[in-house]
Amino acid sequence: MPRYNLAQMARRAGARRDTTLRPVEPAIGPEKDLARLYLAVLKAWSPEAILRNYTGGLTTDAPSDQSDAIAEAENTVTRLITEFARDLREWLTRVETIHRSRWVAAIKAGTGLDLSTILTGSDVRETLEVALERNVALVRNVSDQARGRIADAVFRGYQERRPAREVAKEIREATGLARDRSLRIAADQNAKISAALDRERQAEAGIDLFRWRHSGKAHPRRPHVARDGKVYERATGKQVNPDGSKMAGETIERGDFPGEAPYCGCRAQAYLPIMAELGI
């Protein structure tokens, strides 16, 4: 159930026209901070840590020495993921605060109403918890992929009696792939969390409709470009007329709403069909 009805409040305040609130764009600073949190976990897989006892079987080292080094790195990763979760919780609090301030500003600019005193971070706690668990799972997956590539490089190196510098090169390539993926994830998750907060804030405001705002990215999805400016039901994804009435338009599938598809930067602009509700 909505906590309040923004359209009714806007009408009582004198609004007499349909209103599309400006989109809440995700901030860039948090994206960079999230990337740093991901990259901190990957430090456990440095060549120096993995190969400190490696000689390629040329002296006294054995496969068990490499297994021990990898196991030690895994233990370090476990500790770092615990720190990641702690720091991520603080990061999510900052992201929510920024989003809430921008949402309040969008409402004020569109309706003249100031809701800064009635909105709190606790209103979206469940959304933040989901984001926390999702990102912990993602960073663990990134680390696991790096571990698989690194273990393969180390044991192939031992089997083939390859020098440490060659194995270290492969480890750096593996961690480089993990780093690149982490940067992509950070950008995607920053946008996805903002989109999830959009949906949550619109739901608590009793807003049933949104206008699709295309991101303008260089290589867009064609259906997303075609949806730009069109109005949809938040609950069903069905396209509707600007007055909110039914029409024979498309229905957006779950997972393809603004900001849901991988690396989608589109936004769901809150839409208030005030004129229709007034019968104008």
C-alpha cells in the first residue's frame, strides 16, 4: 500500500496539468567508490601472493605448495568479502541518501511540494538489503572466476616447468579480466540500484504510471529507443495513453523495465495524469 498519494497532494496544492517528474539520475561518484570496493577483494589474487614459493618444480617445491598458496588466498578473500559487505552497507546508505535528496528535489520542481520531512531511508530498507546480498554474491563470483583461471595457470606452469615470470603474466591477465568485469559490474549495479529505488519511491507515493526516458547511450537497444516518451503502467508494464486510459500498445516484460536489463541506463520518470483525474 502507498504511504501517501502524491497526485492527490499535488491536486490539493493547485496542480491542474499532467506532470512528468524529472528523472533521478544515478551519481557517478558512488559508481567509482563501488568499483574500489570490488577491486579491494581482488588484491588477494596478486602474483606475489600466489607465487612466493613457486619455482616451476625446478627445486624443492611441490604441487601442494601451490595448493596451499591458493587456499591461503581464498582465506584472505573470505575475510575481504566480510569487509566488502560492511563497507557496501555504508555505501548503500550514501547512495540512498543521494537518491532520496534528488527524488525530493524532483517532486518539489514538478509539484512545488516539499516531502523532505516525511521520507526516510528506512522506507526502502528491503530494497537495500536485496542490493547488499546481490553484490556480495557478485563479488564472490568474480573472485571465484579469477581463482579458477589462476589455479589453472599455476598448475599448468608447474606441470610444464614454466618459469615464474610466465605464470605471473597469466595471473595478471586473469586479475585484469576480473578487474574489467568489476568495473562493468560497478557501473551496472549503480544504475540498477538507482532504478530499484525509483520503483520503490514511486510505489510508496501511489504513482501508478511512468514515462520511459531513454538513456541516449551510443549503442542503445532499439526497443528502448522506440519507448522513449511513452507512458506505461508500473505494475503491469502495459503501455497506456497519456491520460492513463487503456490502449493497444506493447507490454514490457519483467526484467526489461528501465534500468533492469544489463547496462541499461534508461529511467522511469514518475508520471501524474492530473488532468484526467480532474476530468479536464
